[in-house]
Amino acid sequence: MLHRLRFIPGRLLQAVPVAFGVTIIVFFLSHLLPGNAALALLGERATKASVAALTEQLGLDRPLWEQYFRFLGQIVHGNLGTSLTYQLPVGQLVLQAVPVTLSLLGLALVMALVISIPLASLAASRPNRAGDLFARGFTLLGQGMPQFWVGIMLILLLAVNVRAFPVGGYGDGAGAHLYFLFLPALTLAIAMSPTIIRSLRASMIGVLESEYVGTAKSKGAAGLPLFRDHVLRNAAIPTVSIIGVNLGYLVGGSLVIEKVFALPGLGSLMVNAIFSRDFPTIQGVTLFVAIFVVVVGILTDVVYTMLDPRVDLAGGTTP
């Protein structure tokens, strides 16, 4: 098994130019934001002299290429700079927000699988019948609803009207964290489930028509044992790649959802930084998200090779 994971160092090396390219894109795009960071910090009533002095102090009056190489030099030395808004190291702010975002993504993934696996199994076991039509209707509905709108509707229904969950916040303690994360995680799970259901349904239908499943049925396998031991494992192989791609997409969606539910994660940090023209924080959060997507891609390949013994990403496909 270990020799099949030899591709990991190569993937990590490939991540270096990707991270470098991200620094270029993030830096120059963040400086395209309209407005003046010094003016945003001092307020609209600030004098021109004070704005000019703060602009010079922050180094924002220097050429962009000079500011970029200064930013790149800081990254090489493990320094993401100092937040213009919070006056704290960006690395410290990111590390404080990361556990919230990762907890949200992890819970959302679990909930998406809890929703997707039963619906996909129901749809694949009886194609074009009531269960299949319901699952396909759910996927169409889930893909057509914006995430922020779903989040607001869940707040109105389950938090404001039913009062079963809090409107926002993060709570204190592990149990409270899960309780406060339930609605935002459900919002992301509803957005992620349709793609997983469609992929898993198609794979399950193909597996159910295979010869080895027919052999298992002839030996008496049926119902849940048949799906668990012979169908789900093989059908999950192509779906793993779909989940990996969607996790990267889910990171972007979580940035908005965190703001909707007032979660102190990377999303709230990013949105606040954008409105205050806090360039170092914008660059630090975006760089972390890019690295996270690369790591998710590597982990997806690892899970893929573990599920399918025929695949050897270190040396091709084994017969």
C-alpha cells in the first residue's frame, strides 16, 4: 500500500508553483479593489495630510511591484504581514479562524453524505420510480437555490419561528459549537448533496448491472448487505473525485455562509477585510484557502488509491 502513495512528494512539489501563482493573482487583484485603505482606516472625516501620512507609513504609496516583492519576501520567511484593521499578525488571525471553518466543512461533508447515500441508493435500486423521481427532484431543487438564500430560509424557519437553533454565533465548548454549526453546515450540505447524489446514483446503477453483483445475488446476497459489501464500495470510487472537487468549491461557499450565520471563521475575516481594504488579511486568507484546496486534492488521490487497488498514481494503473 505504501509504495502506491509515492506520488505525494511529487504532488507537494507541484503545489509550490501553484502557490506562487496564487500570490501573484491575489496580490494584484486585491489592489484592484476601489477605495483607499488608509482612508478606510481613518474614516471619511480624515484630513488629506493624515491619509497621505498613513499611506506612506503602510507603504501603499510605493510601486505595486515593490509592494509585491515585499509581500513575497514576508511569505518566504513565514510572515503574512500585519492586518491593517486589527493591527495583529495575519497568521495569528488566520489560525484563530481556521478551526471554525474546518469544523463547518467537516460537519457539512458528513451531513451531505448522510443525505446523499440513502437518496442515491433509493434512486438506484428502483430507477424511474417514486424514490428515484424524488431524489432527482431534490437534486434539481438543491442545485437551483443559492446558498445564502437557503441559509436565510433555514434561519427564518428553524431559528426564528421554531426556535430550535440559534440565529448565529459559535457558542462555547465542543457541544455548543456543533449546535451552532448545525444550520450553516446543513446549508452547505444541501448545496453539496445534489452533485454527490447524481454521481453516486449513476455509479450504483452501473454496478448493479455488473456481473459480480449478479454472482453475489445468486449466492443469496440481497438488501442492505448487498449494497454495503458489493455496490456502495465500488460505486463510491468515481464519486470520491466529485467530493474532492466539491470540497474546494465548498470553501468558497462557506465564506458567504459564515457571514450569514455570524461565524468567526475565515469567511467573516475575509468579508470584513474586503470592506476595510485590508490587503494583508485578504492575501493571507486567500493563500490559505488555495493551499487547502491543493491539500484536499492530494487527500482525494490518497482515498482513491485506497478504494481502488487497480490504481497506482505513483506508477500508472495496475492490471
